[in-house]
Amino acid sequence: MTRDEEAVGRFVERFAAQLTDAGMQRMAARVFAALLASDGAAMTSAELGETLQISPAAVSGAVSYLTQVSMVSREREPGSRRDRYVLHNELWYETFTRRDQALSLFEKTLREGAASLGPDTPAGARVAETAAFFAFLQQEVLGMMDRWRAHRAQLDLPT
């Protein structure tokens, strides 16, 4: 089956807009969506620029952000001096795992803050409740990721 490149382009732009609405940088969202939609989950800077009709500088800035947040990695294209940008395997699992690490750090800092503020003060109680929320959220994310791995195995998806 051949790809409908117009439909793919609409998908890339629609998903990128949703990612942007959720807080991701606009160009990073477009580059990420383009990589996600590519069969090889990898493209060179020139391919990204051509696909998205953006400048090399825009590609560079987007890739820098995506690399910094560990959503893509830079690899040398075999037999070439050009880099290609590659989505990580199990991208969403890795992304949520990093979020789990952030939640743990937030919880620790909030617990320390609550102790500093005093548990009997309104601010201390509020910060302690926020720490408890992050602890709860962390446990839910871990359980959800375990359920995802089991569900994914049942789907028999390619790796």
C-alpha cells in the first residue's frame, strides 16, 4: 500500500499542533511528529527540512530540544558524514520513566519543604498534600507502565 503523502502531512501537522497545545515547542513538535511518521523513525536534517519546509536552523533548534529531553538521539548516517536523528525505542515508556524520576525528585523536595514550613502551618499542610499527590502519582505511573508492558505483549506489536 502506498502512502498518501498529503494525508501524512496533515497527520504530522495535526499531531504537532496537539503536542504544542500540550506544552512542547512548536518546531520540536513538528520534527518529532515527522520522525514518528517516518517508516525508519529516523531522518537527516536535510530530510526534515524538506519534509517540513523549515530552515536548517529551525531543524537544529528542534533537534537540540528533542535530544535534551531524550526523545531523539543523533547518530552518524552509515557511510556518510551526515547525522540522522532517531526516535528512541519504546519512546513513550522511556518518556514516562523520566517523568517518574522527576516526580520522585519533586516529592522529595516537597517533603523537605513541608518539614521546613512546619506541618501545622497552612503552607506546610498544602506542600505536604502536594508531596503526597506526587507520591500517589508516581505509584500510579509505575503500575500503569507495568500494565502497558503486559498489554503490549498481548498485542504482539513489532519491536
